[in-house]
Amino acid sequence: MTITILFLAVCFVAFTNGANANFKGVASLYGSGTTTLRTAALWGTAATFAGSIAALFLAGGLLASFRGRGIVPDELVASREFVCAVAAGGALTSFLATRFGFPVSTTHALVGALAGAGLAGSGEVRFAALGKLFFYPLFFSPVVAAVAGAGAFLILKSVRLMPDRRTPALDVLHFLSTGAASFARGLNDTPKMAALMLAVPGLEVHWGVLIVALAVAMGGVLDVDRVAETLGKKVTGMNPGQGFAASLVTAGLVTTASLHSLPVSTTHVSVGSLFGMGVASRQVHWRKAGEILLAWVSTVPCGALLAALAYGLMIRF
């Protein structure tokens, strides 16, 4: 029974990850009017799936990091109830955010869930290790992305390489850059969830990654509309050239982080680059940006609380 719950919980967190995050890499395609919401979602999902499969060969460090070793006692890591609680806490946090249309970080939700389930399970969480491995790259990534987004906008504008209108060449480059960002998202996010799936006895790594990749793709196709509207239209106004600049920053930062096994949030990088570009172009929607920031601040404690409750229920029943 516990194994079945574990399997379903990880599939659920992967589905909600796809619903909340697959559009982040391609938001600029929709926001700039380059293509429709549905086409952007399908392109982002396909590129994310390719990145998920590539994670088998390129992101082993992230797969190891999210097993929880070094964060909580090893005997707790080996507990299926602990893994179920982490998956449930992360999934429910992402699910609630998606229902309200907020692009939050599944990575943050899982980090909070690790801490919450650890405190509920043993009362021992190594917060110094948690900060070094997770919190620092997660919290600094949106700042770096915002600065890079503003910088990319200003540089491309100054050298007159940022057209206001669509051209075939710009469309091709824009699609390629958003595809690269989505590929990098799959590369960075899939190992975090596959690490939980590997708690299922006898499940090989490649099957765990494939199952997670398929669940992420399903979420990205079936439940993307609310977050897509927020990311594409409500963070900032943009033209095709500005959208291209933001997607270049997202692709570059997330790919670099993935190859160095840094668990950054694609959400924070994507929204940060859009925000930075919007500030530089004076088109940012400050109220919506504030609402998203509030959702980000609440993600870790929400994941921790839900995971702690889930752990209590698991060991009781």
C-alpha cells in the first residue's frame, strides 16, 4: 500500500510540476504575440520532455542531491513514509499555486517538504547543508536573472539588435531560444522528482526518469492555461525582440546551473529575466510582480507544513 501511495504521489508532483512550470520557458513566445498559447505550450512541453530524457546522462548530481542524504538522518531517507510525505508536500503546494495561477517553484516546494518531513520524522534537519545545497542558489537565481534580463535588453537595444516587429529570422531564433530554455528546465527539474521515484523498490533509474518525464508532459499539455496567462501577459508587456532577450537569459542561466548540479528554480529565472527586462523597458506590471513574490515567499513554509502533515498521516495509518 505504501509503495502504491509513493508511486502515485511522485506522479502527482511531476504532473503539477508540468502544469505549473512547462510554460515558463516559452512564456515570451505567447506574451510577445509570436505564437498562440497552445502552440507555445506544445513546443515547451516537447522541449522539456527532451531535456528530461537528457537528464539521465547530464544531471546525475541533481539526482543524488534530492535523495535527502546529508540533509536528514540516513535512516529517515530510507523510509518510504518520508519520501511519500516529501512528494505529497511538494505536489500539493504546486497544485494550489497552479489553481490560483501563480508560477511558483517546485524546487522550493520540494526543499520545504524535505525540511518539514524531516522535522516531523526525526526533529533533525541539517539547515546549514540545506542552505548550501539549495537555498543559496534558489534565492540568488532570480536576482541574477533580473540583472541579466535588464542587461540583455539594454545591450541588444544599444546595438540595435532588438526589432520591435516580428521577422522570420527573429521568430526562428525566438523559438530556438525558448526551446533551449525549456530543454534546460527538463534537465534541471526532472532529477529532483525522479530521485523520489527511486524509493520504489526495484525501479531502475531510467524507468524512474521516463515515468516522471511523461507525467510532467501530461501536466504541461492538460493544465497550463492559468499559469500561462500570468507568465505571458501579466508580468510585463513585451514585443518579440524583448521576449527573445528574456528567453536567451533564461536558457543560458538554467543550462549553466543544470550542468553544475545547482538546483535553481526555472520559475525564478524565467520570471526574474522577464521582470528585469520589464523594468528596463518600463513595462513591468508591479502589482502582479508583488503578488508573485508573495507566492514565492510562502512556497517553502507551505511545502514544509503540508509535508509534515502528510508524514503524520502516513505513520498513523
